[in-house]
Amino acid sequence: MSRKRLVVEMGMGVDLRGGDYTKAAVRALRDALWHNSLTVVPALGYSVDQMEVDVEIGVAQPEQVDKEKVAAVLPYGKATVTVSKGGLDIQEEDKHTIVANAAAVVYLNFESSPAVE
């Protein structure tokens, strides 16, 4: 076997007034993750730290997102963060609302040895 996709989680995050793309992206990833409890990885005999998580963020200005802050949201596993053009910007006279979308795809490499007893 090889690297297999186990889970796809999606979320949305908003920064209502600050125009902070990273804050919206972090909230989107938290939305995707915090509604789930992944018990499949330990059930297969692997440690949750062996998970590989590909995070895709969509915002209107991808270059404004701090990928390290987004990756820091993950409680375990190895993160790869990619930011693409997407999401939504809502510009008003006195505020800038950012809407970010996130997808977290969880993989496990079945060529590695299980680590959980």
C-alpha cells in the first residue's frame, strides 16, 4: 500500500472588520477541524502524529496569508499548507470583511509501520 486519503474536512472563516486574511484562514481551518474527532487513525494502529494533512486555503489575496500560523492550528500530524485565490472580500466604507474557505485532507502512509500499541 501507499499514501491513502482517509478524511476530507471543510470549513469557512471570517474576519468581519480587520481585513486580516490569516485570521480568516485560521478560523476556516478551525471550523473544518473542530467539529470532528478522528478515531480512525489509532483504530488502524497508527499514531495521530503519523497523519499527513494537506490544507488548502482559498482567499481573495493568497499572498496575505501566513502559512505557518495556519499550520499551527493542527493539533497533530504534519501539515502542508497551500493558499489559492478564492474566498470572498466584502469592502464597505469603514471595514473590510474577509471570507476564507479551508479544506483539510488527511492522509496516512500505509508503507510506514504502525506506532500505536
